[in-house]
Amino acid sequence: MKSRLLLLVLAVSLFAVACGNQPPAAEVAVVPPSVTTSAPETEPSDTPAPTATVENTPTATETATATSSPTATATATATATATPTSTPTETATPTETATNTPVPATATPVPPPPTPVPQVPLYP
């Protein structure tokens, strides 16, 4: 609790110092464009009175002060979209060849069935 209070007091004092020590936003010094002076005549004489002419160019001084607040927020948003530049194509080419080679039929003679042997009884 004390650390939060100390942090708050520090933030407020920094803000007050930043706001209180600022010069005016703009200062402009203006000088009249020209000033003409002539010497007063005290006695009439034949010589013309000396005159002096001073011309000043107006000058201006501007002072600008930018202050930043104690907190700043930055937000960045990035959007990326990927578009495929090529479409994969698959081509299947079957290369199977079926070949039927006829086998010549050979006939094997089948032996005749055995002749049955007559059975004689052993006991009369």
C-alpha cells in the first residue's frame, strides 16, 4: 500500500514539474520598421540641419515547446495474407502392360484305373 502511494506521489510531482516549467508557446519580438530622427533647430542658420535615418528590419523570434505526457500508448496492427502463386498439378500416367502369352496345351495320357483284385476269403 505504501509503495503504491509513493508511486502515485512521484507520478503527480513529475507531472507538476513537467507542466510548471514550460515557457510560453510562442514569443515574437516586433521592432518598428523604420525610425527617423532629426536634430532640433535652435538657431536659424544657413546650413541645413543634420538628419539621421535608421532603418530596422523587423525580426521575429518564435519558440515552440512540445511536451509529452507521462504515459504513451502505441498500437500496431499487422495483417499478412499469403496467396499461392502456383497451383500444384499431378498427372498420373499408367505404364502397366498386360501380356497374355498362350501356353500350348499338352495332353498327358491318364493311366487306366487299376483292375480290382478278387478277394478270396481266408476261412472256408
